[in-house]
Amino acid sequence: MIKKTIIFSLFTALFLVLGACANDNDGNKENNETTENTEDKEITEETEDMEGMDHSNMDMNNSGEVPEGLEVAKNPTYKVGSQAIINDAHMEGMKGAVATIVAAYDTTVYTISYTPTTGGERVENHKWVIHEEIKDAGEEPFEPGTEVSIEASHMEGMEGVTAEIDSAEEMTVYMVDYTPTNGGEEVKNHKWVTESELSPKE
């Protein structure tokens, strides 16, 4: 009788231990699934945020070379060597960054739409391409809706494309250096930031 009681007790203890292990495994499985779902959600949200940015392939450090015939601004609001705040987000980490003015030019600036030579989705309303970066540009600015050949290489797959002019405006444009607000290395000779996209650094 004592043996039966001991055996019964052992089976009961074993059953309880196995049950606890099973529950623990289920808990771990649920935790793992929750973690995986959270990570997937974060990745999806980050991807969605990047989809609206057409500057992901931008050349972060340009040589500083400019097209021939580009007119240096005689009296720019922001002088070369001065600093200003960037108010537009051409790319992540740009808005709110402190910019150092490298150069200032008076020209016609365009927003353009085009399909990269490297393939991929069509880029809409890219900011900015200047008049002197368009092939066979004469003295008169191009009208919106005009198809032109782009000689600029601000972004991968841009140089040589046929693009459509979305907008055109005569103004001062700046080449700037800045450090992204989200960290990372300083961006050198960024082309271009317009005068309306800058505000004085207080």
C-alpha cells in the first residue's frame, strides 16, 4: 500500500512538472511572437517613412564643382561662411539642421519628375535642379511641362535622364555643409537649398 502511495505521488509530481514546462514553453512562444510582431511593425513603419523620401540615393558629399556659366549671387541674404537653419526636409535629418553657406548663386531652380536610369519607381517633384544643370539650356527658363535632359548627378540614376519640369522659379540657391539632426557624418557641398528654405540662425 505504501509503495502504491509513493508511486502515485511520484506520477503526480511528474505530471505537475511536465505541465509547468508546457505552460512555460507556451509563454515563451507567445513572448517570441510578440517580440517578432513588434520588430516587424517597427521595420514596416520605418520603410513606410522612407517611401515618401525621394532623396534616399542622394550623393551625400559632392565635389563642390558647379556648371559653367553659373552666376555668383551679388548680394545674397546669407553670405558665404555664415550659418542658417534649414527649414525643409529634402532628406532625413536635414530639417532643423544648422547649415554653413559654402556658395550662393542666382539662377532658375526647377522641381522635376523622372524615372532613374538605374530603374525603380518614378521620382516625383525632386528638389532641386538648376537651369545650368540642364542640357542645351539657353538664356530663357524652361516652362513647366517641358521635357529636358538632366546633366546633374545629385542622385544615383539622375544623370542623363529625360525629366519633366514640374515648376520653375528664379531665386538664389545655396550650396551648404550641414550635420544631420539624427546623427551621422557632416554632409559636404549639398546641392541645392533655396533662400526660402533657410532662416537666420539666432
